Amino acid sequence: MNKYSEDEKIIARNIDTNYKWMARDNNGTLYVYREKPEKEDATWLSVDSFSQFTVLSHLFPAITWEDEEPTLIS
């Protein structure tokens, strides 16, 4: 079974290439980051820019708050 759907793979391939990482906060919101974020109390934090994917938060259910590391977009 694939971890990501074909639609999710297409979306990931079309994310601005400056964004390298994806992670989901404790509240379920999905974010993409330019620099690798670090997991804090309820959020992932990065010294660089991030972008909120609120409208896409229902996608990428395989990316969860419980993940120990952010997901590298490749």
C-alpha cells in the first residue's frame, strides 16, 4: 500500500521547490517549510519561512503530529 495517494504525489511535486519539508501541528494544520523544522510543545518551528496549507489539511493523512521527524518533500 502506498503511503501517499496519486493526488498527494501530484500536489507534492508542484509545491514551490524552495519548500523542502512538511509537518503537521498538534491542531492538525499542515505546513510546509524551507528549512527543517524542530518539534516543540504543540507546533513545529523553523528559523525560516513556512506556509500554512489549511485548505489541504485533509490531505496527507500519513503526516501526523505523532511523527518524530518532519517529512522531506522529494
